[in-house]
Amino acid sequence: MKTATLPALRVHPEVRDAVESLLETGETLSSFVEQAVLERLERRRYQSEFIARGLVARDSARETNTYISSEEVLADLGVMLQAAKAKKSAAK
């Protein structure tokens, strides 16, 4: 497969210096920028999927007139948070 290039990116010298000072052994500035672009792309995809699921849930709630209260959501999130904390402390 042929590769393509991204547009050149102009930054202040301080930004370039900061990035270069944090490169890991064997890492190039180009590979750092490529990885940053790929991570941002993945985040955008997740965000788009999240919004799409939310719109479907909204439409479903309107059709069925079935809603979940904010108190229930917060309680469920609290349970999930406690479970995650317990799992993290058990792994230590």
C-alpha cells in the first residue's frame, strides 16, 4: 500500500523543543505526530459513536415514554466507580 503525507505543520519553536525533549528512545518527531493524529482520530470515532448511541436512546425513550431518572443514573455510576476502585486496589 502506498503511503500519503499529511500537511506540514507550523508551530512555535518552543512547541517543537518541548515535543523533542519528551521523545522516547528511538522515537522520531514524525512518529510522535503520526501517533498523536491516530489517537485523536480514534477519540473522534468514539465520540461520534457515543453521540449516535445517545440519539438512538433519546428517540427510543421518546417513543416508549420510558425514562431513567438522574438519581438512578448517578447511583449506577457510583456503583461502577466503587467496583473500579475495589478492582484497582485489589490489583496492587
